[in-house]
Amino acid sequence: MASLGQIIFYIMVTLIVVFSAFIILILSLTLSGKLSLVQSLNRLPVANIGKDHILSCFLPQDSEQSTLEKVSVTWRKKSLAGVVYRYEDGAESNGEQDSQFNGRVEIFTDLVVKGNASLLLRRVRLRDAGEYTCSLSHSRGSGNVNIKLRTAAFTAPTFTLSSGVLTANASRWFPRPNATWLDADGNVLPGNTDIIEGSPGIFQVISILQSVNTSDTYTCRIKNDLVASNSEAIVTSGSVVTKETYYTYSTAPTFLTSYFRIIMCVICATSLT
């Protein structure tokens, strides 16, 4: 006969599985573009704070589609009363534009008649994060797509070599990241990392790898919940050659990542009772 602790454990696991399935269903309905002809190349993008970013919104081209007529575009952000951007009658119409986007957004007006309503957001700010809706209408129909924009700060590190010590220095990261060193085979190497918080809340990463070997390749991976950078450095005699950095981005909303972490903690804690 099962103990009370085991019964509670099985009940909680069942509830977690059911709730997880419900969350996944809601996300799939929210993020899918099947309910609208309007699409986006990335409905869960990560924008680099301080840089420009394009939110993708377009009507797929077909063999019969040429120039659209009576095109109007409206970009909105959830929780804002004013619009982010509006285009109609062949020109901008931003009388109701929210002040935080004044002078910072535009669309590619020469492409609108081809069904491209993508939004250029200049000098991304932390508070630009949120859910955006792109609504596109024309003489033959209309549709919209929702985009969940996440904001982060990330830069590739610079490398220096001194007395057999390789140092990686990345000046702008947010949220707080961690750093890992890898050898050419992907094995984790012991390194020492300092994360220094600056203003306003941007982190500098300084990571040191001791006793590196000439002609070997090392990778410094800096990662937080939203983005990861992988930068390779080849150690030569007395110097270091930096290769190209590539970035990867989280494909799951932050709240969902946190949710599954909580699930695992609950399961572990319950199984120990």
C-alpha cells in the first residue's frame, strides 16, 4: 500500500503534467500563425539593447500577387493606449502614437505595397520588451500576427594573452550571465570569472583561463536565459587570434523556462519526503 507521501507525489506529478499540457496548448494557439495570413519570420525575437532591431511582419507572396491597394498597417503594443506606428492612405498617421516610440520607429514604405509591414525599432530600450501586434489590411483582405519581443544586452568578448593566461572581456550583458571555457573538443575547462554590475544594471564579464597552450583553440561561452555567445580564440606564440562569434537565442518564453524549473524543484522536494 502506497504511503501518504507517495500518494501526494503522484497527485502532484499528475497535476503538473496536466497543467504543462494546458500551458503548451495556450502557447501553441498564441504563437501560431495559422489563424492569419500575415506572418513573421520570428515571433519570439531577442533585441540587443541600444541597437536597432526589425520586427518581421509580412504577407507571403504568391504568383498572382503584385502590388496591393488600399494598404494600412498598425503596430500596437499590449498595455499601451496609443499605437506604436500607423500607416494609411500612403503615409504615416501617428497622431495617436505613444510617446516612447516617437522618432524611433518606421516601416519600409517602398515595400508596404508588396505586403511587407516589418517595423524598424531604433535604439532598443529595456522597456521595449512586450507583446506587439502587427495588423495589415488591404483591398483583398486583412490579418495580424503577434510578436513577443524580449530585450537583452550582449556583446562579443575581446581576448588578451599574457604569460600564458587568456582573458576574455565582454562589456555589456543583461540579464546577468555566466561564462564557460571549452577546449577544441568541447570539454569544459576550469576558468575564473568575475561578473561586475555597472549602471544601469548592465554586467561586464571578465573571465580568465590559466595555462593555455600555443596553437590550441579555446571557446569562451557567455550565456544567460535569453542569449548565448560562443567566441573562439586561437593562441599563437605571444598573441591570440579571435575568430567569429556566433549567437544563439532562447526559443522559449522566460516565464515558461522558470515554470519548468519550479516543476523540477517541486518533484525533487516531494520525492525526498
